[in-house]
Amino acid sequence: PEGDVWIHTMMVVDAAAKIIRQPEREFTNQEKIQVMLGSLGHDFGKPSTTKFIDGRIRALGHEDAGREPAKQFAKRLNFGQDVVDAMVAVAGDHLKPVQLYNELKKGALDEKSYANAVRRFIKRLGPTSWKVLVACSESDSRGRTIPGCDVDPYLPGESMAKSVAEHQLDTVGSKDLIGGKDIFAVASELGVDIKPGKQFGEYIRIIETLRDHEQITNHEEAIEHLKKLMKIDFKK
């Protein structure tokens, strides 16, 4: 099984090399490095998790198990923290585009919920571009011996790209709905005295949690809920 992992990895790296050469991807040189090294380390968690289960070879939990090995490997290189972040993100989340797409197709997520899930996913990636992650996920899919996998459309990536474009998920969608200025503005409107501190972070956290659960979807709704929170806290 371990030998099979590395054969697959080399096929994935080969697929990644083809992807980064596609001009329409518009990758920077640094992002190309991230895609290549992310693809190399995407299955670093498999050696420690691969087992025979019910007559099948399985590697349950290999994504999370791969984060630390990917981090340690990346730290030995001299490409910078962005490569470390990318390798860790790819190791832990390279299956996510496929998982979200499957949930959409099966009806477990509607279009709105799918977009919200993609938004949370992009935010979780932090400094690593979702395009880098999707390229590595696509490389993982194309680096197989399944007929057509090297030329068929990569639907999970196309679906995610469409959602990102339609909902501006990599710009507006990746930022918190409210910030310090909003909190000060609402406090001024309500006539309450508030100073920067832990309470600011708590308000932002509550609003973002409601957003994650689709109870709030935009800035206007966030401000209205913030007013309710502050009225309760300051008994106004």
C-alpha cells in the first residue's frame, strides 16, 4: 500500500505540472510552487493511517494526519511561510472540493448553502488561495489510471469557481461582516460607551457564527443583530 501511495503521488505531481502550465489559470510563480509542493505532500498522512478494513485498503483520517508531516517537510525547504501554509492546507483539505460538490449534487446542500460552505472553506484556508487548493485537488483526481480522468472536466473545481464568482466569495465573502468601525457606529447610535477590547471580538464572533449557520447573510442584517446584542448588553 505504501508503494502505491508514492506511485499515485508521482502521477499527481505530473498532473500538477500540466495544470500550472495552463495560462488561463493565471498562477503567479509562487502559486505554481505551492501547487507543485502541495500536490507532492497531499497524501503525507496516508502511511500512518492506511489499514486493511473489511477487506479493503482504507486511509481514514489521512487528511488531518497529513497536516503535521506536511508542515515539517515544508519547514525544511527555503520557499517561505506561504509554502508551509499551502502544504498544510492541501494535506488537510484536498478532498473538500469533491465532498462539497457531492453534497450539492445529492441535494444535501442547496445552492445557497453550498455557497456558504465554500465561503467558510475559503476563509479557513487563510493566506492560501482557494485556486491553489482546487488545482491540487484536481491534480489528485487526474493522477489516476481511471479512463478519462486526465481530460474530463473537473466538475468540483468548476462548481466552486462558479460559486466564488457569483457570490464574490474570495473578496467580500472572505471578510467579517462587521468590524470595529461598525461597533463604534452602533454604540454611538445607541448612546452607549464602549471601548476596544474582548467585547469587540465577541460581537464579531457571534455575528460570524450566525452567518455560518445562514441566520445572517449580509452587512445590513449583521448591523441589525449587533444592535439587538448591544441593547441587551447595555440594557438600552
